[in-house]
Amino acid sequence: MYFGVDYYPEHWPEARWSIDAKMMREAHINIVRLAEFAWAKMEPEEGTYDFTWLDRSIEVFSKEKIKIVLGTPTAAAPKWLMDKYPDMYPKDVYGLTKGFGTRRHYCLNHPVYRHYSKQIARAMAEHYKDNGNIVAWQIDNEFGGACYCQSDLHAFRIWLRKKYGTIDKLNQEWGAIFWSQTYRTWEEIILPVYSSSDGFSQSGGGGNGMSTPFNHNPGLQLDYQRFFSDATADYQRLQIEEIRAFSSLPITHNLMGHFNELNYFDLGKDLDFISWDNYPNNMWAKSKPTNTAMAHDLMRGIKNSNFWMMEQQSGPCGWHSMGDTPEPGQVRLWTYQAIAHGAEAMVYFRWRACTVGIEQYWHGILDHDGLGRRRYREVKQIGQELKMLSSLFVDAKNASPVALIKSYDNVWSHRAQPHNHKFTYGGLLDSYYKAVANQHIGMDVTSVENDFTPYKLVIMPAFNLMTEEISDKCKTYVKNGGSLLITFRSGTRTWNNQITTLTFPGLFRELAGVELEEFDSINFGRTVTIDGSFGEGTSSTWCDVLKLTGAEALADYDSHYYKGTPAVTVNTFGKGRVYYVACDLNDEAMSSLMGLIVQREQISTCLPKSYEGVEALERSKDGQSYLMVLNHQNAEVTVELNGSYRDALSETDVHNQIVLAPYAAHVLLKI
């Protein structure tokens, strides 16, 4: 198993490199990532390449038997290049140019930037084609969101022409007749930038300047997000092709978990393996353990395969200020959480806190003075443990009887028009994930393109954009005995973001055995109560008012004018069942509902009861099943187990229960 750090030799005196490499080896580190921001040092002048410093640093690490992931540096274009072609700077939705000074200061659709990106990728690949110390490549770094410059407009028009074929087809799919927005030629197509109505926007519920408050045609907005995601995948592909001309080593890109500006399922198709960057506690936010767990499961679900951590938080971090310092044991806990969800390489960010630049406060394993303190000792302990356990983790499989379907197309559609200012698609997915995961059940977070047949239950919250193909897939899955859960705001639109003329829930109507009479967007502090077989609950965002056409009610509304009508239903369809949840639910009611569904579907849990702040996942490798149990609390917890296990680290037997120390992580082999 690879165990490593992100290292920046260009930040430190060359005399320090060997000291760092020796300290890394003593901490059991066997891999480092290099060079992903070092373009100016590798090509200080146009066409003049200098890899000698990088060669020397790789040699230093090779003497300590430390392997290399090499990153292409295209996230940080050098000043000489930007000065030569200033029209490569990106533009925001207001038409303002984003200038030099940080990173990602370019438009990836600009043909000149694409040319220079290919050149530096090819030069690196050719230079290092025979270097046996390199084991993998990383393309760029943390691809970002959309640009709105003339290069994008030109590329967008080409993309639309390939998709629709004729301008008449585009006008039809977008419904451009509304407000006389009909386009006569491809040259008339615009970008979804700041427009005449945006001064009185409602701002929506997205809370993201990439989408709202820009009041454009919904088809235009959705297609631009799709286009820019496809363009990013294409930009990644052109670098992959340059590397492939000289190397057969595996290639990745470091993704960002719940980042929603790009379709990660599409971006992952050209990659040999998925890697991602996890910062659960930084200046901007502090993630709940289930939120991080869901991100891990999404990363595993992109290719239905285990993944790498390319940047795992190892210290307090932020740009202008810092989040909380990881407490003793938390870095170890985060490491084992990642492994429990499928990580089979662990690379920490970063080795040493940098003394310069905007990330001076983004600490690593070592502080600015380069001394090994508590965090270094903790990482060293983790490295020793993983040497003992790595054979259990590499190529292990997670037990996942439940799938949660994420659709980036639906992310973008809901974000532009969230139906209610409190609604977010991601928040709804999170609530279902949490309600299932807290029962200690493994889940896959995956695409609607994935095979549904391995799962006992498939959850598709607010799956708004629909096609006949997706409908047929769902019907086949349920007919053959699978169970499907859908919710309010499902099946109401065509794939290109028009409202369907079918009675809601549209193509889900036959499956669900219900149809909508009307719906109620809940605002201004009002709530609606629900009462059913799983107990009582409250809705505060949205309620579909249903008519049963074959389904039976599991819960009814208990207030407002639709009191007594169904709020949660179940319909038998072939050999399977379809649950329709017509409203949002408070956390307690959501937990109770999913507990009832888990029982009805006879889904096994990893522990006999639920424990707040405790995570448990079942995995297997070569016929050996094991349980990973994690305590995310700074308090001791006694946990009941389903039988007897052997602790893989302490080599002691554990019968029926285990006492978890604060921030503990255990690997328990099934006896």
C-alpha cells in the first residue's frame, strides 16, 4: 500500500531534501507527489525546459526507496505565458477578467493554452519515460468551474451544433420561443452571463454564483454546465494523450469530493484510477463524518473501484485563517475512515507548512520550522500500522446493499431553479445517505448509468430530469425484485430541462402507483406534520399532494388543507417495490422511515443497533470478511457486535462488544 505526502522541493533549499526524505522513510512513507505547480521552474522561458532540479529531487527520494507521482503543472501557468497571451485569462459571469495572482488563471478552452498545456505535458512525459522511480501521473490539479470568455462561447457553439444538429432542434429543446429568444443561427447563441433581469433575482437556493441569480433559459443554463464539464474532460484527455505517447503508467486527477461544477462520472472515464483531496476541517467548513463518508463512497462509485487519497488533511489549514487543529488521533481516524470506504493509497497534504504564498496557514505534517512533533509521530504510527494491515486493504471490496444515485445533470437543474429557496439537491441526498449510514449499512454513491442489480435498494431522490431509457431501466430493476425509492421533485422534466406534459411524477407515475393532484412549496416558517407507520414527522420545504393509483400509504399528512392524504407510499411492481416520499422530513422522521424500509427490505446492518458518532463498515478480501469500526467522538463508547472478531492490530479476540476509545479505529477480522 502506498503511504505518502505531497512535497514541494522547489519551496526548500536543496540541502534540506535529503533530511526530509530520511524523515519520511523513518515514518514509513514510500511515495511522494511532485511538480504539480512548478511550471515556471520547469520552463522558465518559453521552450527552455529545466528538469535538472526535479531529477535531483527524484534521485534523493529514490535513495530512500520512495516512489513518485508526477503532476503536470497546468493549474499554475507562468507569468511569461500569460503576459504573451493575456486573452487567456478567464472571465466571470459579469464579464470581469480574473487576473494573475493565485492559480487556475486561464481558460481551458483557449486554443493557445491547450497548445502550451500539451507541450509541457509532452516534454515531461518524454523526459521521464524511462525513470523507474515514477509510478503514476496526475493531470493538473483540482479542476474548477466555468469560464465565460470568447473562447468558451466559440467552443460552446461547436458543442451545441454537435449535440442538436440544427438550430431549429435547439430552439425546440430549449423552448426558445419564450420571450422571443429564438435563435436564427449558431452565431447568435449566447453564454448564460449577467442579463437584464438579474437585478431583481430571487437568488434561488443554490447559494452559488456559478448558477443563480442568473435568470436565463433553463435549457441554456443546463447545457452550458454540461458543455463546460465536457470541455474539462476533453482538456484532461489531451494531456493524457501526450503522456500516453511515452508512458503506460496509470494516470489520475485529484478530484474534490462533493464539488459539483463538473460531472465526475464523465471526468473519471479517461482516468486509470480515482484520487481525491479531503479536508474535513478547514477555514471554510467543518464536515460531519457522514458527509465525508458520502464523499468517499462517491469517489469509489465513479469507477466502481477503490481509490487513492491524493491530499488528506494532516494539520490545521486555511488561506487567510485556519480551521481547528486536528486533535490527537483524528488524522489516524480520518486515514482509517478513508480506507474503510475504499482508499488503498494514503497521501497527506502536505509534508511541511510553507513559509511563502497564500497557503502559509495550510499546515502539514511538519510545521514551518521542519521539526517532527505530535503530528509527525502520529503519521509514523499510522505508517507502521499500515505496513501490517495493507494486505487486507488493497483490492478489498465493500459490502454495499444500498445504492444512492447522484446525477450532476440534476444537480445543475435543481440549483438553477430549486423550487423552494430552502431546497438543495445535495442536501436531500445527504439526508438519505445519513439516515441509512447511521444504521451502519454500507452504501455506494453512484451514477444512474451503473448496474442496479447488485442492490437490494436503490435511492433516487429528486431525480427530476428523466428519459425513457432511465424509466425502462428502473422498471426492469423493480420487476425483477429490486426496491426503488423516489421522492418529491422526481420525473417532472425532460432531459433538456423542459417541464414534462405528463402528469407528475411523469415517467415514474406507473412505477410509483401515484399521481400528483398538486404540490405545496412551504415558506415563511410554516410546517406540515406527518403521521404514519414509522411515527410522526415534520415537513418544512415541500409537499406533493398525491392520489393513489395502486400504491398504499405508509404515512399521511396530519395538517394543512391536504390533511389525511398520503405523504409516503409503497407500490408493488412486478416482484419489487417502489417507495414514494412526497415531502422532506426532519432528521428523526427520516431516520425512522429509513429504519422501517431497511426492515421491510431485509437489509442487514453491520452492528445490532445504531450508535451516534460511530461508523461501521463490512469489507472482504480473498474470502476474509472484516469489520471496520470508527469512533468520531472525543468520548469513549461501548459498542455491541454481531458475534466474535479478532482485532487485526492487537491480535486479541473480541466477543460481542468492544470499547472504543476517543477517535478510535479498529479492524476486526470475522472469526
